Amino acid sequence: MLRTFVAIDLPAAVQEALDRFEKALQEAQAPIAWVKPERIHLTLKFLGDVAPERIPEIKRSLEPVAAAATPFRLQPSGCGAFPSVKQMRVIWVGLTGDWEALKKLQTGVEEALGKLGFKKEERPFRAHLTVGRVKGSRHLRALQDLLMSRQSFEAEAFDVTELVLYKSELRPEGARYTPLFRKTFNIEEIGH
């Protein structure tokens, strides 16, 4: 079985800004499993364990979704925690930008994979970049204060131009992501 998900990649400049953001929060010395910046992505749909022989049909179902999309801009902006800053389990950076295009893309992915029998996500889609997972309560107050002081965090805006299907391998040093499929959006539509 292959653990898989559909995502949007981030450019190097955004990864570097997220690295600086994480380093600032690490000053709290709270027990956090930080996501390495080069592994941070925007997940559109988590598929879970999939039989390898299903990968071709997943690719085929994602192709028209990506082909129907046109490039759009997003910008990492703001931060917070799920379920809340008081009871943080996941630390995230938010996104602003072309919400309509992002929602249309995510809905397209959800519907295409739903036709293949993948369960529809019941929670509403909340676009975010997971930067860390809280592993205990030590120094949590300091972490909360640092997080609240960085509410105005921003990284540079970037163009979203492709959809990626990833394989995720859980390892002691952290997850390793391998692209199984990339599909570029319909670039010809720009400027028309």
C-alpha cells in the first residue's frame, strides 16, 4: 500500500520564509515536531493507503482537473493553531490570495477522486500550511506568546501552476515525500 495525498508545492523563497518562522518559534523550546520547510506543502486531499495498481486511475482522474485549472496566486499570511492557540495540537501558517480558484481546484480534486470511491472529507476545506505538531505541554505558554506575536507573518506571494500526487513514507527522521504525478495547469488561458 502507498500512503498518498494530492498537494500544491511551495517555491524555495516561501520555504525559506517558513524556515525563519519556525526558527523564531523554536526559541520557546516547546516539544514540537517541526515539519522541515522543504516538506511543507498545501494538502488538497489526503487519500491514505492506496494499492499501487490504483495509481494510474488516480492520475487519469486528476489530469482533467489540472487541465481545467489556470494559474493563480497565493500568499502565506498569518498563523495560528488547531484546534485553538489555547489547546494547540497543530501549528499552521495561513494563506491569502485567489480563494475562488483554490476552492475550485480543491473541489475538483475532491469530486474526481470521489468518483473513484475515495471518501469525501467531511470537514470544510481550510487552506493552511502545517509547520509543526505539538508533542507535549512544556513551555507551551512561551510558544503561545511567540505565536501570537507573529500574527502579521507574511511570505512572498507565489503562483500555483501545478497539481502533485505524492507518496508519503513515514520514517524516524520524518516523512519523505516522492512525487508520483505532476500535472501543469492550462497555461494558455493566461491573459485571455
